[in-house]
Amino acid sequence: MTTTSPAFEIDLNDSSPLYMQLARKLAQDVRDGRYQAEQALPSERTLSERLDVSRVTARKAIDQLVDQGLVVRRRGSGNYIAPRIEQPLSDLSSFSEQLQQRGYKPGSHWLRREVLLADADQQRWLGLLPDTRVARLERLRLADDVVMAYEISVIPASMLPRPEGVGGSLYAHLAKTGHMPVRALQHLRAMNASSELAARLAVPEGRAVLFITRIGYLGSGEPVELTHSYCLSEHYDFVAELRRPA
């Protein structure tokens, strides 16, 4: 812990179970910066002694934090604060670049890499003619082996004829072929995970996620990328700098 955590006090006016009160207190400690990303959470025994609760209560509180995605269990090692990304909304950068800048190891678990006909939605977003073929890349995005997001990217096949050749970073691959986006528009909204999405992200159905749609453009103004990202909201902070007009 970076600073001393306030003592845990039972709220007698709160009818919720004691372990849920403790879970809320620990979650607030994380948000207040008393625990840092990748820091080990104290053991059940340490928490029970420090906060004067039973080990069962401490264990169930930690279980709640795991279910919320704030804590990651590592077999044989302990419980750790989950990674978190602070992303300026004005910066165009890839997922891999964002993680590397913050000292995390980016990773992907590929689900599909294929070429197929663009559907009506993809034609509309990318300004494509009917019967245009596109590369579709579907994957889970990871930070230090922790799942952060489920992502589907679509690129015109004329610019990415062999999607199986993409390794880690899609942007790094596009840069090598001269098709790197230089500008993008992003649309963000909150949503609750459907049963199918929850299964992919390994979270309970109905979990709050951030749904981000990105359209990337070449310097010529031609759309090159359509990416739909479903991000676990507890891992992301989006930051925007606002200025009043002169």
C-alpha cells in the first residue's frame, strides 16, 4: 500500500453483508490510489488481522473484487491489483503502444483472422461498394496476460490481403505496408454485456463495459480501419483536456 488505509468500520445502518462492506472499502482504496496496479493485495490473514474481521469475511471480500475485475488471482502467487490504462482521447495510438508506454506486456488471443465479403454495416462505415472483400480480425486483448477487451477490426482486403500475417500490433503491421491510420474518430458508450460477450470476456452477464467504435483514416482521407472494442470498464480511464474558446 502506498499510504495507510483508513481503519475499516462496520456501518450499522448498512444492511448489506459485512464482506460486501469490506469489498466496497477495498475497492475505494484501489480507486484512491492506496493500491497500485500490479501490486499484491495483502493476504486474507493479513487483512483479517489488520481490519479486525474474520478470514472468511476477508476471503469473500476478495472474491468480490475478483468478480468485479479489480483484482486478479495468480495461482501460487497471490492476488494482485489489475492493470489499468489511462488513455488521452486526443491521442491516436494502438492498444500495444498504450500498454508498452505504461510498462505492461501487450498480448492477443486470436479468435479469427479471415477474409470475407463486407456486410452492410462495414460498407457504411468504411464507404465500401457491395461485394467488397474485407479482412476481419477478432481477438481478446491482454495486458500482462489479463483480459482487457474483446475486439473486432475490419480492414479493406486491398490493404490487408493476408490477415493471418498480423502478429501482435495491427497498427505496426499497417505501418509496414503503408496503410497506417493518421486520424481517427471514436464513438464511446456504456453498455451491459450480453451472455455471448460476457462468455468471451469471462465476466458475469450484464457486466458494464465500454463499447468503442473507431474509424481510422489514411492521410488521403480514405477510411482504412473499423474497430469495435468491448472494454472492461474497470481497466480504463479516458482523459480529455477541455479548453474554453478564446
